[in-house]
Amino acid sequence: MYKSFVVRIYPDEVQENFFTNQFGCCRFVFNTFLDAKKKVYTENGEYLSFYD
């Protein structure tokens, strides 16, 4: 019994640009908040939670 499916998409140029922009924005936000968490940990020795 299969528990997952493998799907491959072939986006056109417009869709590819959309995905590139979306993933770039997500990566920027992730790295920004990762940097903030690292700064708080090195300065205070405390961890930031999701809600902080």
C-alpha cells in the first residue's frame, strides 16, 4: 500500500518566476527570524518561542 505520491510539475516561464519569487521571500523571512533567534540566544542565553 502506497502512503505517498510523487508528482512532478513542469511550470511555464510565468509560473517558474512566481515560484522563484515566493521561495525567495520565504527564505528571506526564515533567515531573518533565525538571525533574530541566534542574537537573543547569544545575548541572553534564552530561546525565543514561536509566539515571542
